[in-house]
Amino acid sequence: MRVLGSISLATLALILLGCAPAVITRQALQGASKVPFREAVKHPDRYAGQNFVWGGTIVRTYRMGSGSEVEMTQNPVDGRGYITNPDVSDGRFIVVSRSFLDPDVFKPGLLMTVAGRLTGGRAAMFGDTEYLFPVIQATEIHLFSPRRTPVFYPSISVGVGVGF
């Protein structure tokens, strides 16, 4: 009976996790272009004017007048705007925000998802190589909080004895 209760509890937890809300509005997600990032990064001017939802890891944040720019390493996102694998990237991009994004909050290494309109590309140096960064004008930004607690990984074990 305890095994059945444990299975039911695990199933309930998976269902509740599957119902996590989107981090970007439904309208932005539904209106986003289906062009893969790897294609948009090759030809940003071709896709200028289209809406995208991209996620990634912050490289650096700059204050630009009353707004900000964030250079990011792209990471894939799912259909709700969550980053699925921070260890995979097809390149870099720049987020332009009309609002000030404090560099002490939008720190290097944090994950962020952005929805917005691709305005084209901007050539800039990336190390010792010129790189064409796609530039996205942000309409929505979601900054993921850094983990402050250990991650719980459910486990199943079989054993005999007493555990503490």
C-alpha cells in the first residue's frame, strides 16, 4: 500500500510541475516566429520585423541612455519560454530594452527569456573576430532567479534497514 501511495504522490508532483505557468505571455508565444535561432543568427536582416522568443545566459549588461542592452549567449527554450538546456547554444544576440536593467541585477551567468521584435543585425567584435549579433527590441523580459536551495531529485531505492 505504501508503494501505491508513493506512486500516486509522484504522479501528482509530475502533473503539478507540468502545469507550471509560461514565463512569457501567451500572445507573445503564439505570435513568435518559428524560424530557428541558428537561421536568424545567419541572416538577421532577412528576419527583421518578425517577433521572436529567445532565451539565454547573460554575458554582460550595459546602460545605454535611459535604457539598457544585454549581450546573451542563446539557449533553447520550450513552448512556455523556459530554458531547456543552458549548456547548448547556437550563438549570441543582443537585447535592447527601453527600460533601465540594473547590471547588478541582470548579472553575467543568470538565465533570461525575452520576447520582442528582431530589428536586424549589428556587427561587433567577439574576441578577435567580427561577429554579426542579431538585435531584438524587448517587449517582455523574464529573469530567472538564481537557485538558492538545493535541487531535489526524486529517487526510488530498495533496501533493508533503518534510515535517518
